[in-house]
Amino acid sequence: MHKIRLNVFFVTLFVILLLGTLGSSMASASSPRIEVLHIEGTILPAVADYIDRGISQAEDENANVCIIELNTPGGLLGSTERIVARIMNAGVPIVVYVSPKSAWAASAGTFITLSANIAAMTPGSTIGAAHPVSAGGEEIPEDQMNKIVEFSAKWMKTIAQERSRNMEEAELAVTESKSFTDVDALECNLIDLRADNLEDLISQINGKTVVLANGEEITIDTTGYKVTRNEMSAIEKFLQIISNPNVAYILFTLASIGLITEISNPGMVFPGIIGGISLFLAFYSMGVLNAYWGGIALILLAIGLFVAEYFTASFGLLTTGGVVSLVTGSLILFSHSPGVEVDQKLIAGVTIAIAAFSIFVIGAIIRGQRRRKATGAEGMIGKTAIAKTPLDPTGTVQCEGELWTAVTEGTKIAPGEEVTINKVETLKLWVTKKVKS
């Protein structure tokens, strides 16, 4: 009898726990799920990947609606096309909300806003100014610009027509770079509503009906909603940061300084590692931003000229050429990427910094060589130096921390071998391989 009572007790406890779990699951399932994504900054491939991931997650979890908070000055056309296509083909209702106050959905942001099932803006925000622009102030040929504007205008009209928005006003955002306040946009039927904050937005979209890409008609229900924020991952944020044109340019600068330092002072290791990593990150960023190969080539040439200055007594001529090449390459670096440019003040600062660094190092080398000459060539004769480059017969050696042009009077000398200085003439050494006793 006692055993039967225990069994009944455990069965009852199990049923209570099971019902509690089911009740909790049903309650959770009955609460409308709202997925919130957030875009802040330039529209880049990392942002497009994030939006694709966020909408896919909303679809997989059967979210009632996916809200995209948007604040952007614009971005790359390719990334914008990906985001617009993903929004317009989403399996859940998409709401694009330009926020917070004073937010701006310019250029690419206008396309993204108008592509949503429901477009909303916070008071004080702005959209528009979607006319294609060139980077860095370079002039795009008139025929090419006309084609770009025509394509963008037709694309904007297509989006507006698909979402039953004002096609004429949407087109003016491209052809005349027209901007709209939240009030203007609502009056012109470019957006569906204005909302003071996220809670107000969720309240206003409750009960609205939208049609998905597959033709399914859905009435949005946000009663007793549950908000889930899906932020960018650490990797996505990192890729977005380094894909900024100014950051890409700074990375390229760090790479230049690091590699120049390592080459002029072999064995320091750390500058070489930093320079190498920065160079790879810079190339990734420039690839993402569709950097012009001519600009990259000129910047690489500038680095080569700076490095060559350390091994050739040009007395600053190579450095001058490097500065000219660096400035020119910097100005045209993103000339083929509309809407992407490097701050010209940053270009000026970087050029001055690299030029000053190069002049300082070159000056130290020349001063050291002149001091050596002032004390008499005899003071160096018989001393030991290390070959830094192959001497066949001319190359570079290092003596007491200074780099010298040297000529071997004997057999070819490999890098790292010790040589003996036999003669000094102007700024050139005549050496032979050191005989080890």
C-alpha cells in the first residue's frame, strides 16, 4: 500500500512538471516575437552579411516581424543591392525604422528604407540625397555618370512601385538629390508612419497587413510582444571597422612605416610583424571597398622609393618622389568607388608623418657618415662590417649601426658575412671577406 502511494506521488509530480513545462512553452509560443537589427554607419559587405544573417534567423524562429533600426550616410552599391534584395524577398514582415532622432538614411539608406514592407522614421530624422557621387572629388565622365544616375533612378522607382510608394518623389531623391524630413516623407507617401521610439513603433504596426514576396498576406500581431535584439557579432563589427576607407588608409600607413623600419633596421622583428599584419588587413579592406589598382600601385611605389632611399645616396630625391607618389595614389585610391573617400586632412597628416619619419632616418644615416668622414677615412680602415645585401660586387654593409654602400674587392659576399674595410672613398667602402683565424 505504501509503495502504491509513492508511485502515485511520483506520477502526479511528473504530470505537474510536464504541464508546467508545456504551459511555459505555450505561453512563450503565444507571445509575438520581434527581432530587432541595428545598422549604424556605412553600408559595407559586413553589414550586408549581418542583415542576411539577422533576417534568416528571424525566419527560422518564426518571428512575427523583423525591425531594422537604420542610421547611415550611405555606402557601397553592391552591398545596398544585397540588402534590398534580402528585404524584399524575406519570409517575415520587415520594418525599417530610421532612428534615433537626427538620424540620417542618406543615399543607400533611402533605397533600404523604401524597400521595407513598412517604412518608419523618428521625428527629426531625414532620408534622401541618393544621387550617385564620386569619391575624392574626381570627375566621373558625363556619359558614365548619366548611366549610373539612370540606373539608380529606375531602381528606386521599381522599389517604390513594388511597395506602393510615391515613385515620382522617390526618383527625385536620385535625380535631384532631394532630401525629406520625417514629416515630408510621410506627406509624400515615401514612408508609412512616424514613431517617437521603438515601443511606439511596435504599437503602431500592430494590426497592419503586409504582403510577402511569396504572395502571402500577413496581419502583424504585436500584442504582448517579446523583443529580441540581434546585434552584430564581434567579427562583423571588426570587419565593418576595418572596411572604413580612413581605417584602411591608416592600416596601409602602419604597414608602410613598419616595413620601412624593419628593412632599414633588420632584426627588430616587431615592426615587421605589425607592418605585415597591417598590410594584409589593408588589402582586405581595399578589396572590399573596390580600391583603384592604380592608386594602390602608386602607394606601393612610394613605399619602394622610401626604402630605396636607405640604400642609395640620393640625398632626398627618392623621398621626394615617394611623397609625390603617395599623395597622388591616396587621392585616386577610391576614385572608382562612388561614395567612398579618404579624408583629405588624413592624407595630409599621413604624408607629413611618413616624410618626416623618412627624413629623420635618412638624416641620421647621412650625419653618421659625415661624422665618420670628418674623423678621417683611416679611422674606418681595418674595421669589421656586416653585409646586409649581397655584394656582387656592389651592395650594402652595416658598420657600427650605420648602412654604407660597399664594393667587394674579392669574391662575391653573401648577406650576413663579415667583411673587412680596406678603403674609404667619399661615401663608399671597399671591402674584402674577413678571414677567420
